[in-house]
Amino acid sequence: MRILYVFRSLAVWGGIERVLVEKMNFLSSVYGYNVYIITSDQGNHPIPYHLEDKVHLEDLNIRFHQQYQYNIVKRQWVKKRLKQEYEQRLAECILQIQPDIIVCTTADHIDSLVKLKGSIPLVVESHSICLRTIEDGKFCLQRKWYKYHYLKALSKVDFIVALTEGDANEWRKVHPHVVVIPNIVHLNDGAVSTLENKRVIWVGRFDYQKRPLEMVRIWEKIQPQFPDWQLHIYGEGEQRQELEDKVRSLGMNIKIHQPTEFIFDCYRESSILVSTSLFEPFGLVIPEAMSCGLPVVVFDCPYGPSGIVTDGEDGFLIPNRDIRLFVEKVCLLMENESLRLKLGKAGSASSRQYDASNIIPQWKQLFEELTKEK
């Protein structure tokens, strides 16, 4: 079977990128599928994750980001020209590869894919929540235009894959064929944390979705009660400078780190994971940390955490934006090592459901059903 993935680039340390690479590696090495990935903006950027030689990558070298160096009028002309180049090169690749199934991993360029795919089944993976995807756009008219054209293109897609049942219910309002397949998670395969170190860990992008600044505000309430504990924040993003300035001005025991490929060592050196996301399509860092034996404290935001964490059993699922209770549960874990060990052990076991060997067969079943129908 020939599976073609279409994505912007594999150039950053990101959750989607890591999941996509591991999925393609598994499909090619375990199932023997012929797996191809077409990118539009890879360029000369190295791939931060290991990609098997059996996975064929073709970059179209469109570089859509070029449009943003121009004023808003010229930008529209450049955007149109780049899209034409993209469709021409993409059409040539599809004709050459002759895939059995095409998988689009973001909302980008679905209109181009439905125009070019012919009778080839097209699957769209939702790596953002439905409500944010279909309501994209900064202004009212722009938002309405985007939604109309996006839903029109989406109607010609064969299947939408959501990561959680909550998000799937939203997608079912706009598309008849929706299935839930969670992300595969790269799980810990070594020793778990002893949970003895007085370290709390936060991992994610420094942006409005992940809310690192909110974690700093939460830590302001925790530190006076537990001055010997440290908060370690790992990530990168647009809020880095603001985050560093805030931590520096407060003089708190918070350490900010760059992203690292050795994040599992960081989990194992910690005793609690915290997550403050405003919304979370899935939340990879949660089962990653749980697989290292860490209890977790997370907001019950739409929609990922509630499908991963069972409140009081393998972590604490906090009503969304209830900072008082969030602080209370983190402090409870800090002062109670036996509770940390109990929840951490349960989390280590429950995280195994996201192993590739459990998730990829669901993709195999979907692919076989689509090719049978074709």
C-alpha cells in the first residue's frame, strides 16, 4: 500500500512533527507500506527526529512564508502565485507516486488536495480542535470567508480523524465520517522517576495556547509554601523574552530551558508534571511524563487531558482555569511522597495504551477500509 502524507515541514521540535515521523516509521518498517511525505517548506532545514530511510521525503520548496515580507496588497498576489506553484508541483508528485491514500495532517491547503486527488481517498488529521480550525481568521468577514471555503473543501474529504471523542463530536456537526484515533506517544522504556527530587516540570511552546506565564503566576502562590522546590520550564516560542523577564523580575526558583531531545531524562529527574494549556487537542507531554512515573496536575481544557488523566487515580484533572484548586493539588503532591508514588505508578501503567503497537493498527484498519471501498 502506498500512503502519501502532505505536511508543511519537519523542521521544528514539535508534537505534530514527532508523531508524524514515528507513525511513518512504523507503517514503513513494521507493515511494509510504501510511505511518502511531501512538504512545502522543508528547504535545507534538518529533520530533528529520526526518519527511516524507507520513508521517502520530497520537498516542493514553495516557502509560503515569503509572502509575509510584502505589504498586504502585494502579499495577496504573491500568495496566489505560490499556491499555483504548489498545486502544479503537488499534482506532478501525486501523478508520479500514485498513492492509494493521501493523508493531510493540518488544515493547510485542503482545497488544493481535493482539487488534485481525483478518486484517491483523502484523510484529514485534526491536530487542532475543530472549533479553532473552522473559525480561523482575524476579522469577521475574513472568518466567514475562510469558514465557507474550508467547509466546502472539507465536504469532499473522505474521513476526518480526531484525537479525542470530545473533539470528534464537534467535527461530526460538519462532516458525516469522523473517527477517533489518539496520537501515538513516544513512551519511556527505561527506569521511572524516584519522585524524590524537589522538581516540578512544565514542557511546551511558549505561546498563548500553552500558557507558560500562567504557570509562573501559579508558582507565585506555591513558592512561599515550598521554597525548597524548583519549577523547570522547557520550551521555545514567541513568549520566551516575556517569560524570562517575568521570572527575572520576580526572582523565583524557576529555571527556563531550551527544548531538548533528552526530555525523558528531564522527566525522570522530576517529581510532578504540570500543564496549563488553554486548549489541548491531545497533550503529548502528559502521557510522556506519566510513562516516566510522574503524577500530573493539568487543567481540564478542551479536549485532550480528560481522555488521558483519570482524576485522583493517576493525576489531578482540575476544572478549567481553577487556579486555586490547581495550587492546592500541586501542594498536596509536594508534601505527600506516598501519594506521588501511588499516582505515578498508576500513570505509568495507563500511559501504555498510547504505545504505537496499540494505535497504529487502528490506522491500518482505516486504510484497509478506505482502499476496499475504492
